[in-house]
Amino acid sequence: MKKIVLLTLATAASASFAFAQNMDTAGYKNAHNKAESDYKAAKKQCNALKDNAQDICEEEAKVARAKAERDAVAQYRNTPKDLDKANRKLADAQYELAKERCDDMSGDAKDSCQNQARTSKANALASTGAGTTMGTTAGTNAAGTTGDGRTAVLVPNADRGTVANNAADVRDRTAAGAERLGDKTAAGAERLGEKTAAVAATAKDKTVEMAQAAKEKTSELAQTTRDKTADVAASPAVTDTMITAKVKADMAADKTAKAMDVHVETQKGVVMLSGFVASKAEADRAVELARGVKGVSDVKSSIQVKK
């Protein structure tokens, strides 16, 4: 029983010693303060920019701060919890920067850019192994667990060179991913610009064609109006009385309609015929004569054939 107790105490003491080796409070504080100072200086320089360029500049400053903070944690506070938190902050900062670069886009290009940003974030978290320490054991490591129960490895000071190398490799992969995202974003923006220019050119051509067609149509209508106005001006006004007199005169002169007993009345150019005739042929002839008179717009007949 005493051996078990002694072994447990020895294991706990070894873990505490290894954890203490991983903590350098003064070194971390200095690195953290430098990261904050560099961030404030970089952000101040962004104030000279405008609109989305300023927003992108500020997001880039946040990414640089997150990288410096992650490196400080890896070097001076190499614990599973702290590394997991730092890696996630860096991934979030890179994601916000990528999203900001998508803001000037629209439509499919913007959707594609945002999807790539989300994918890059997921890949960054996966590649850094967020949730565990970065490094390898060297015999004096002590096993521990993270807050959510996952097994983690505490890396002593002797292995911090390995941690730094891993951190540099992560930075390289992150930079390569960001560069690929930038290239794809630029290509998408270029294709969008070309399509927009083509659509604008087509719309301009159609607008010119429509304007020309409208101009020609307006000219034709104006000419037609002038012609009709000239015709009206050249022709004397035809009154209802004149129409009635003309219809009666034509009937009187016509051999077929001479014997017809037809009453003629005109109202606003509409001739109304009534009375009795000997045959349908005479009734039709009366209508025909009335239609042939200038100024007649319509003929209404109520002529009846005698039986």
C-alpha cells in the first residue's frame, strides 16, 4: 500500500515539475506586450487608408497579432488549453481577414470566396491540431488532460525547439493557404469584372438601338400627323347637312334608287336610312350610295322591303 502511495506522489511531483518547466510568465508577458504594441502601431498606419482597404489593413494587423500571440504561447506557456485557445484565435483572425477581402465582390464570386474562407479556417484548425500541444515527448514528459477530457502532452523546456519548428511549419502552411485563397479571389474578381463589362457593353448597345428605333418611330408618327393635318386643312369641313343633301342627290340621280321612298338623316357623320322600298336590291343600293359620300363614317339602315 505504501509503495502505491509513494508511486502516486512521485508521478504527481514529476507532472508538476514538467508543467512548471513549460511556464515562463515573464517571457510570455514581454512577448504578449510586444504583440499588442506592434498591433497598435500597425492599426494606426491603417487610418491613412479608406473604405474596404482600411478594413483589410486592420484585419491583417489582427492576424499578425494573433500569430505573435500564438508563438508566445508555444514558447512560454506550452499547455494544451493555452495552445488550443491561441490556435483558434489565429484561425478566427485569418477567417475574418479572408471574409473582408470578399466584401468587394458580389454574386457567385462572393459566395465562392466566402466558402473558400470557411474551408481555409477548417484546414488551419486541423493542421495545427488545435486542442493539443505542439511538440514531441522526450522522456521527461508528463501526461495530462485538457478541460474537455482529451489526453494532452506537456512539452518541457528542452523540447521548445521542436515546438518552434512546428510553429514555423504551421505559419508556412497558413501563409500558403492564404496565398492560394488570394489567387483564387483575384481570379474570381477578374472573371466577374470581365462579365460585368460584357453585360454593360451589351446593355449599352441595346439602349442605343432602342433609342434609335424610338427616334425613327417618333419621326414617322410626327410625319403621319403632319400629313393628316395637311389633308384636313386642305379639305373643307363636311357638315351633316351637306352629307344628307349629297346622299339624297345621289339617290335621285341613280336609276335603281329613283323610285325609292327613303328618308335620310345624318348625325356626326353617321347616316341613318329609313323607309320602304320595293326590293332588297334597292335597299342595298341605298346603303351603297350613302357609304360612297365623302365624310360618311358609318351607315345604319332600317329600310324595309314592301310586301
